[in-house]
Amino acid sequence: MNAGSLSGLESRDIAEVLAQSQRLHRSLRGARVLVTGATGWFGTWLLDALVAINRAASLDLRIVAVSRRPAAFAARHPRLHAACEIEWITADVRDSTWTVAGPLTHVVHGATEASAKLNRDDPQRMFDTIVDGTRNVLRIAAADPDAKVLLVGSGAVYGVQPANLQALSEDHALVSNPLDATQAYAEGKRAAEHLAAIAHASRSAHVKLARCFAFAGPHMPFDAHFAVGNFIRDALEGDAIRIAGNGLPRRSYLYPSDLVVWLLTILVEGQAMRPYNVGAHESLSIRDLADLCKVSAGRATEVVVVGASGGSDYVPDTTRARTELGLEVRVPLAETIDRTTAWRRRLHAPQPA
């Protein structure tokens, strides 16, 4: 049976996920997968991909999706919300009273918004969402100690990337300042990994760790702190692309079809309590990124560098994931930008009368 997207993705996006995930099908047959953060950017891709994988390979896979606002998701993606594979639970992961009826085989915990605004304006809520959410997910997973649990973490746990380091490996020391309230996201992610380590040591959970870096693709926000999203939006709207710093820091961007395959592979095949960086190793400067977005949009947009300071690079060393798990970046950087630009253009195209 052919499987397509239920959230409006291009058919090639789903086809790529299906082609790259075939080796995982046996492990997912008959699985019951809990997904937190199910209505976010990553969660939407995961739900769409898991439903497509189930229908293409007839896996009898079931999904338990947790969200604070499933009704709002239903308004945005009615077909995906109504998928027969998905059971919805309305809950805030911070709440210690929510639970899941019946056994689970896999858990993907991704219920944390990577929001610079929330991190700045309400660091307590940011920290509690990460830490209390992780504690509650591990509590639920403990009912099925053989279940495989994936903690969707962040490269933010490494702190500032040293200027003399080309990319951050999993062996790099985790360095941040616990006295800086603006580090609630990074410190929360570090604390979440420590909770996972405690659960693993007590044999109450079988936890895998993904440290995610930067991404670009459909369903991403274009009005948040993500430079690539803002650059694409401004280029398409004919506005000047404004770079707040000096444009020199380097970034890399992984396309979500690759992201989903990497996350599911780590969930199924990764070694417990052995972190894997998730991201693209091909990097470019913020200034070059702005120029690439301008070219992709095909507009004569001005690029304005308004800052003198630069900040730090944020690039992962993905050698471990590539050598140990055989993971690859299938969508190159330029195509990632082109696909994301095309998505944004299609999203705001005039609708026929």
C-alpha cells in the first residue's frame, strides 16, 4: 500500500523516510509508541512518518500522542489527528497525575519547546517543562522496563562551542553557567539527561540519548528565534534580511526527513546512555546562510549586517551516529534551504477562489 503524508508534506519527504527506515520495520512491528510533544514541529513529522511507515509495511503499530492542545492540532492537521493509529491524551507533561493505560514498547520524549522567548521570559516554566516532564515520562516508562525510551535532548548541553573547535563531539565536556537564569533550557536538558542516568542505573528505564542541533524544513516556525526561518520569510516577502550579529558564526542544518530517520534509528538501535549528536556536519556562516536564503527565494533582497559581535559556532560532530549506526545526511544543505523555501512559499500562496 502506498503511504502519503497526512500533514501536507511533499510525497518525496515521506518516500525518503520510508526508504531509509526499512531496516527498522521488524523492530517496530506490533509496537505501541508513546510520543510527547506530539503537536510540535518535530512531533508532527514523527506522527506523520510513523503512520506512513505503519501503512506502508502493515506493522500494526499504535501511537499514543500526548499534547496540551490536541484540538488546536486537529484544526491544523485534521487528517493526521484523525489517523486510526493514534490515541490522543490531553495532558501537560509537567503534571504528575497523567498516565498511559496499557503497555508501551517505545517512548519518544520530545515535549520541550526550543523557544528563546520562553527561555528569556519564563525560565522557571522552561526548566520545569524539561525536568518535570522527563521525570514523569520516566515514571510512566518504568511500568514497562523493557520499553526503549528516547530522550530528545539538545546540543545546548555542551555550552558555548570553543572558538578553536570545528565541531562538538559527544565526548566534549558539558559546560554552562548554572548561575545564569538565561541558561534554563541548557541546564534543564542537562538535568534531564541526569534523570535518565539515574533511571538507567536503577534499571527502571532503557534510555537512549539524542542531542539535537539545528534543523530547517516544513512545519518549522518562521517567526521565532531560528535565523534560517526568519531569513527565508524575509527573503520571500521582499524585506531586508537583517543579521543581528556580525554574521561570522557557523551553523549546520539537517532536513526533517533525515531527522526522523536518525531519531527512530537511535530509539531502536542506539546504545543506552550513549549520547548521539543529531544534525548535519556541513556548515556555513550566518552571513552565507542569509545569501543562500536570498538565492533560494529568487528575490533581490538586501542583506544587512547590523551587529559587531559574533557569538559562537554551533556545529555537531556526527561521526558516532554515522559510524556506529550507519546514519547519513541524505538531503544536502542547499536542497534543505530550497525545500524549506518552497514550503513557505506554498504555505502563503494565494488560494483559488
